[in-house]
Amino acid sequence: MQNIIVIGGGPAGMMAAITAAESGNRVILIDKSEKLGKKLFLTGKGRCNITNNSANADFFENIVTNPKFLYSAYVGFDSMMLQEFLKANGLKLKVERGSRVFPASDRSSDVTKVLKKILTRLEVEILLRTEVTEIITKAYEAGTKKDSCKHKITGVILKNNQQLKADKLIIATGGMSYPATGSTGDGFRFAASTGHKILTPSPALVGLKVKETWREDLQGLSLKNITVAIESPSKVIYKGFGEMLFTHFGLSGPLILSASSFYAKHLSAIEEPEKITAVIDLKPALSFEKLDQRLLRDFEKGQNKYLKSILVWLLPNRMIGIILRRSRLAPDKIVNKITKEERHGLVKMIKGFTLEIKGSLGFKEAIITQGGVNVKDINPKTMESKLVKGLYFAGEVIDVDALTGGYNLQIAWSTGYLAGKSAGGDIV
């Protein structure tokens, strides 16, 4: 029997503790919050988007960072296996639009209850309101040439200076998003202290702030079936189709959250600040020519009406004034007085409504953290560190992230499962 410590009581940590304990080990699960699964309560707007029911190939298409690294972990415990595991332990599930999987009750607390029940059955010792301040290692002499580790895990030091011995340690502390849930970057600090490279953490799946002050005039306006492109001076960073929302700070909604992950990745790759814009195509189903023809038909039908009156047939009412102002057209101009050049300018604005991005909302509002422990320092087949024997990583602390839809939680379940199995001795 080994002594295994898991730091972090989120989805990755709870799953790691479960699979490590299933092998008959003594497992201690430590979390500095007052309850387990605190971040789970926030996912899926409080309903807990547990995973995504998509096929394996679709799953990997939604991984933004380091999808190849995830292969062994996901294949070993994929979405279907997770769902069967939860169902077998009494949790009823349902699948909604976009193959998103939720508890049938729509209560995230039910997911945590099931996991806590399993942890209790497996006699996992749970230490809440307990903070680890340091991990302890000692020199290690590798037994094989393939083993490059120079240190070995021996335990942890708690905030009250108490030391806990450990044969294996799993770090599943999350990233830095939603710091109120306890994700304050502790895992990055632990990893860095033992020689692991940390890719600069960035907020991702988060709203984007824009420069334009008139954005508040559009606050609360939702747009559907539109295309958004995030562009730098040299390339298109992201382009997607879907829904978005105007807010008091700028842009949000499913399409923008996805865009923000690629925006964060681009920022981490450039050395000098540059102008980045969001270009919204309000009518992506129509080419420039077809939209121009549509306007011509509308103009002919209401040739003696004001321009603003005609555009209600085409655009959300709240956007008309801003679009006309940016097109330098008077809203009360009679339609039959509009020139071809003015009409083309209007089409161009509708197909390319541009806003300048000035940043994101930051970690307090970000759903996930992009960046973290470099995957080159981790064995993808076991989740064990290549630098410290007996040290494992799971979940958001690793430099792996995905788009919205349950994919990030599945990363946590899969890597947690593999880390616990490996540390527990089931995988060598």
C-alpha cells in the first residue's frame, strides 16, 4: 500500500483520488476551499456541462492546445466511459444541443454528491480548508537510462507547517480562472519549484473588451447566425459562425468565448503589441453581390421611404443608427437618393462591422486558463513528471485547453483518471 496525496478537490483531483484509491492505496485529497468541486458549481451556468457526447475525432477537433498529448488519457477514459461510470454510480444524465451532457436534474451539486459518495466508500481521507505551501523531494538515482528523473517525491508541507509523507503526489490544483474557487496558480508554483517549465498562463473562454464607446448602446443585443473573425494586421487569428452578445464591456457569447482562446494564444506568441480587431459579418449567408441585390430590391420596394425605415427589413433595429453613422449616411435620407457608391459602402459595413479589441476580462471572469505546465515535461501515457519521480499532473494545471461544450471538463476527468491509475500502480 502506498501513501498518495492529491492536491486539488476539483473534477481532476476527485477523479485522480478515486482511481488511485481503487488500487488499494491510502489516499489523502487536499483542498483549501470549504467544499469539494467548487468550480463544478459554475460550469454550464450552474448545471454542470459534464462532458460532450461527440465522437472521438470530433473531440480532438475541439482541443485548442496540445491535442496529441491528450490521446492516451482520452482513449483510456473517454466521454462514453465517463458517462457509464457516472450512471453506474447513480447519476442520471441527459444530452442537449451540441452534444452537451448534463445531469438530468440540472443540478451541478448532484455530480459532486456522486463523486463524494465514491470517495467515502473508498475511504479517501478528505482535508478541506487545508493549504499546501510546499512539496518535498529528495535526490533520486534513476534505475534505467530511460529514467531522467533526478528527484523523487517524499511529501508536502501544509500552511500550519505540518508535514505529510507521500510515495506519490498528484497536482490537480487547476489554473488561475475563477480565483474565488481556489484556483490561484498554486500548481504552477509547485511545478516551477521542481524545475518544470510553465507556459505563461492566460485567461481563455472569456469576454473580450472593445475600444468603441458606443458599444453600450448595443448592450444586451444578441446576434445569431453571424460570422466573427479576429484579425491581426498580418493574419486571421480565428473565424467562426454562431451566436454572440454585445455587453457593457464589449463582446461575449459562445462565439466570442471560443474566439478568446485563439486571441489569448496569439497574444502569447507576439513580442510587440498590435492592433487586433473583431470583424462581424451580419449576413454571412449572402455574398457581397447578393446582399447588394437584396438592398436594391428593398430600395425599389420603398424608394420614397427613409433609409432607416428600409433597413429594419434587414438588420436589428438597435444596430441601424450605428451602421448608418459609420457608413456616413443620414438615417432620414430618402432611399431613391442613395448612390451606388453609398449602397456599396453600406453593404461593406454590414459584411464587415469592425471593432477594436483592447483585451479580455481577465482571470476573474475566464472559464479556463490557457498555458501551464509544459507537456514536454510530462509523460502522456502516465501523466507522471519526467523530472520528478512520483509526481503527477492532472487537469487545468497542464498546458492543455479546449473550446466550450464540456471538452475542458472531459480533459480533467481523463487526465485525472490516468494520473490516479498510474500513481496507484495500475499503469507502469
